[in-house]
Amino acid sequence: MRATAARYDKDVLLWSQEQARLLRAGRFAELDIEHLADEIEDVGKSEKRELANRMAVLLARLLKWSRQQENRTNSRRATISHQRKRITLALKETPSLKTVMRDRDWQEGVWLDAVAQASKETGLPEEELPESCPWTMELAVDADFWPE
């Protein structure tokens, strides 16, 4: 095992600083290519996870908004608005995430998480909530959209 790979396993922060230094110095033969590739892929996965988490929170709140009209508070409205703003910002910073949002499998996973959250927070059984998302992802993020 190369020394840099061993450092990756023991101290990833030190390893990353060393890799950055090697890159900047043009010492490409000394790079830990396999771990670098893994880390670069993980950056993309992390962005997708963050978007999925924010969308699940947003969809759960929209579901609660539509199912519990008596609980339409300013706090709930603020949470929905905040998630929308953060999602919009993420899409501006990483435009390729728009493609992720169109992926049916990704949407299904996000919806499952949203339903689980809404059920836990409202006490409504998951069976009583829609099996699939009644809104498009684009509509859910639209600041002017409020389900009735």
C-alpha cells in the first residue's frame, strides 16, 4: 500500500491537504488516484443527498399543509418558504441537480421519505397518504404554489 493511501485510511483531512498540495505542484505521479476518484464521486453524491433531504422536508410540509388546514401557521409557511429558497439556491449553484430532480427513481425515494416524515409528525397512517406525489418537483419548489 502506498504511503498516501495509508494516510487516507488514518487521517483523511491530512490526506486531502497532501493531495491538494501534490496537485498544485503538478506532482501527478504521486497522487492517490483511486481515493481521489472516490472523493470526487462522493461530492456529487453529497449534493444529491442534500437536495433529496430538502425536497423530502418540503414535500412533507406541503403534504401537512394540504391535509391539516387547521394547522396552517406562520411557522409552517416559513419552513416551506425556507426549504424552497434553499432548494432554489442549490439548483443555481449546481444546475445539473435539475436533471436529478427529473429522475423517477429519485422522486419516488424522496416521496417515500416525505410520507414517512408527514406520517410521523401528524399521526396520520402512511396508508391514508397519497402513494405517489401529487405535485411535480418544479411545482413544489414554486414560491407561489400552496396546495389546497
